[in-house]
Amino acid sequence: MPIEGIVGNAATTALAAARKGNGQDIGKDDFLQLLIAQLRNQDPLKPMEDREFIVQLAQFRSLEQMDKMVAGLDKLMQAQQVTLASGLIGRSVQTKDGVAGTVNAVTLRDGNATLQVGGQRVALDAVTEVR
């Protein structure tokens, strides 16, 4: 049975808003709100099947684990950028914007590695040549 048929009107409205609000799938907070609404609005004479409840909890757990995995991958990518950028310290680089010079320092800003080249800050992905 679709979730809209199990939960009350308020939860169905929240689900519809979440689905079309920003064009993305519902998040874990939306999912948890729907699950709580589902439990509150179920008919006490016809409780939700254990199997359905377990499946929904498993889906919620999977969603949490995927969020943690994405956060871990973001940290790994940042560390990889810093490692790559720090290997350029003391080397001459050229960028697509025409900046050329020796890399003096590396900083991490908003999750992106930037190089200091001749007094200018340059994004790591702007480097086109390393000498």
C-alpha cells in the first residue's frame, strides 16, 4: 500500500510539499516525520504489519548511512585536494587565467584548496601547467 494511503492528511500534504518543494527526493527528516505521522494515525484495530514497519526502519537507517558516507567522501576529497596542492609548494605553475609563478602556500577555503602564487590566490583546478 502506498504511504499516502496509510498516513493522515497532514502527513500526505507534507509528503507532497517535500516532493515538489525543491524538485529533490524527501530527506531523512521528512521521512522520519512521515513515519511518526503514520504511527500516530494508524487504526488501532488494524496496526501496521511488523514487516512494513521493519522495512521502513531499514530504509531510514540506509538513508542515515548514505548521509554519513557522503560526508565521509567529502572529507576524503578535501584531504586529497590538500595533499595534491601541498605537493605543488615550491613548484612553478601556470593557470588558465595567465597567472604564473611559484606556489608559496596552500589554504583550504570552503572545502576547496587554493594556492598562493606570486601574491595571488589561485584555485587548484585552475592550474594548467606544473614545472
